[in-house]
Amino acid sequence: MKRNLVVVVLLLFAMAGCSAEEAAKPPVCDSWDAVQNTVDHIRHVNVSENGLSALRPYLTQLRTELNQLYMDAKSQFSEQADALKASVEQLAADLRVAKEAPSAINLAAVRTSVNSVRGTANTLHNAMISTC
């Protein structure tokens, strides 16, 4: 009976340790994970096959996630978060132009903006590595 009690107590301590580790993870890390997931989806959208409208839901989702990330990171990583937010806004603007006037130049601008979003997301991630 004592042996079972010791095992239960040890399991409880082990579980408490895992919970404490998870709780120690700052909210900015979860926000980053959500943004990164959406940026990955944007990177893999095939505009040639699916059209520009395939980017729209991801862009809407990314804006919401960036707002949360910005709120979570505003004091520590605001410069990098601002850069990412600006690149997403540029992507949205380029997407609107390309949708209204599809041309090789406008589609190239969308592609460039997608790469910019990826680059600024990586810059933010590099700044956050030691935190997350």
C-alpha cells in the first residue's frame, strides 16, 4: 500500500513538473506558432492553379493572428512584429491590385510580397528563439 502511495505521489510530482514547464511558455510563443502555421500555408498556395482568391482566407487569418502576436510581443519584439505586419499589409494591397488587374507584373508583386512575409516572419522568429 505504501509503495502504491509513493508511486502515486511521484506521478503527481512528475505531472506537476510538466504543467509548470508548459505554463512557463510565454503567450508570444503560442501566437508565433499560429502565425508561422498560416505563413506556411500562404507559401504553399499555388496561385497559378487556384487563383488569387485562394490567398484571401489565409490573409484574413494571418491578420487576426498578427494582432494577437503583436499584443503578446509588443514590449519585447515590437520592431520585428511591426515589420511582419507591414509586409502582410503590403501583400494584401498587392493582392487587391492583382485581382483587379491581373498581369505578369502584378502577379510578380504578389509573389515578392509573399517572400517578404516569409522573410519578416523569419526575422521575428530569430528574435524570439531564446524566448520560445
